[in-house]
Amino acid sequence: MDLKFARTDITTKPKKADLSKMEASVEKDDSVIFYFDRENSHKDLLELQDYFEKKGKSFYMSEVKYGLSDSEYMYQVHIIN
């Protein structure tokens, strides 16, 4: 599973997501929202969902459009402890 966080600037490359840091963030806070780049495969995001659901967490994922083009979107993932 190779996930990338959403870009903060259109000209930069997306940063890689570290699963252990994400898990620590979920344990620290009861509810966490992450934004992932459109370059991520849907399969990898479903693997992330399986990972957190096996740990007893609730996982909600949706596409967020931020422009008029079909390629201007990101994935929003909400994980609840």
C-alpha cells in the first residue's frame, strides 16, 4: 500500500503517507480526517479501509471535487476511533 497525501500546491509532488504516523494520530484523537491525492489507486484506499476496520475503527471515504475539471479531486478519509 503506497499512499500519498493531497497536494498543498498544484506544482508540488504529493508527500507519501506513513501508516504508523496515521495510526498514532487516530489513537491520539478520536476522530481524524485525512486528504489523499488523486494519484492513489482506489484499491490502495480500500486496503487502508480494511486495515483500520480490522482494528475496530469506523472508516468513511468520499471524493472531494475542488474544480470544474474531472481531474480536480482528492479523496477525503474520515477515521473514527
